[in-house]
Amino acid sequence: MQNKAGMPPKPSIQNDLLGGKHLHDPVPSGDELPIHVKIESAYRLFNRIEQELRSDKEFSRLLKDYERSIELSQRIMRELKLDRDCAFCATQVPGGGCCGRGIEDWYDIYTLLLNLFLGTAIPTKRLDPNDCLFLGPSGCKLRARFHFCVNYLCPRITKRLNPQELLELTTQSGAELFLAWRLESILRIKTDTSTLKTCLE
Ligand code: SF4
């Protein structure tokens, strides 16, 4: 991410991390669709597959681990006062912050779906025309976030934190993203192409 004046193209690492399935057996992800269509599709898909996934022991266990990992990430952010700094920069500094309009388009249906499994409603009203759709008054309203949102640290942060703090933060981000990847892999395997196509229509 960078400041709101110039959004970079969507990072592509996520599509390379999907257990190989995405590379060899393309399943529609609706990546190209407008975000409001992806959100509606995620809710439709959630209604179709929630019961089956909730009764999947591996998925349920990973989901609990993921929730705990997100909480730990948030705790570290609070302890380092990053939540306060990032929310202030994003919402109060003109042209500041990294959560600019358009980043919501980087989200695919699976990350949105993970939010629904975590009981997190997906915002549909933008706070400010220049902001990401998912930015709230005190920071990001999503719990399952795109890898770039989890990983990105602006130069102000990297200069302020000491090496030990940076290590703690990036290690925890990696742990959180690893669990997200494992859950997404299960979602992709369990979501057959015809169900997904129907939900994306
Ligand atoms: S999804 Fe959340 S963290 Fe990512 S840009 Fe939007 S508000 Fe910021």
C-alpha cells in the first residue's frame, strides 16, 4: 500500500499461494467483479456452505486458531500503539493513511467469506470517498484481511519500532496469514465450481 494519492496494482502473491489448485484447475474467484457484487456473492456462498464447513473438524479447528491469531495480532498492534497511530493517520491526516479507495477491490470472495465465518459483517458504506470501503472510524472493520493489509508497514512505523518489536510484529503477521491460507485452501477445495458460479451470478 501507499498513500491515497496513488494506488498500486493489486499484489499477486495471494493467487500464487492457493495450494496449486488455482494454478492447475482454475476456479472462478470473481476477482474482476465490482466489490459490491463480490460481497453479495460471499453472503450467498456463505448461506450455501456454512453448515457443511462448521461441521468440518479441521476447518473449525483452524478457524478457532485463526481467530486467536488475529486477536494476538491486534493485541501486539495495541501494545505498540499502532492501532491508534494508523487510525489517526488514515482518518484525520489529509491524504494520509494507507487505507485508500480501491484497495477493497483487491479482496476476493474467499477472504470476504472468512470474515463471515468469523461473524464479522462486511461494510458496504464508505466512510469517506477517498477511503477504502472497509475503513471505519477506528481502523479496519474486517477481521480477515488481505495479505497486503496484514503485512504492510509504512516507513513511519518501521522507523519508530525497534528491531525486536518489528520481528515480533512480522512473525505474528506471518502466523496469521499462514492460517488464513490454510482456511482459504479448504474453502476452495470444498466449493465446487458450479456452486461458486451460481453464487457469483
Ligand atoms: S481492508 Fe482494512 S486494512 Fe486493508 S486497506 Fe481497507 S481498511 Fe485498510
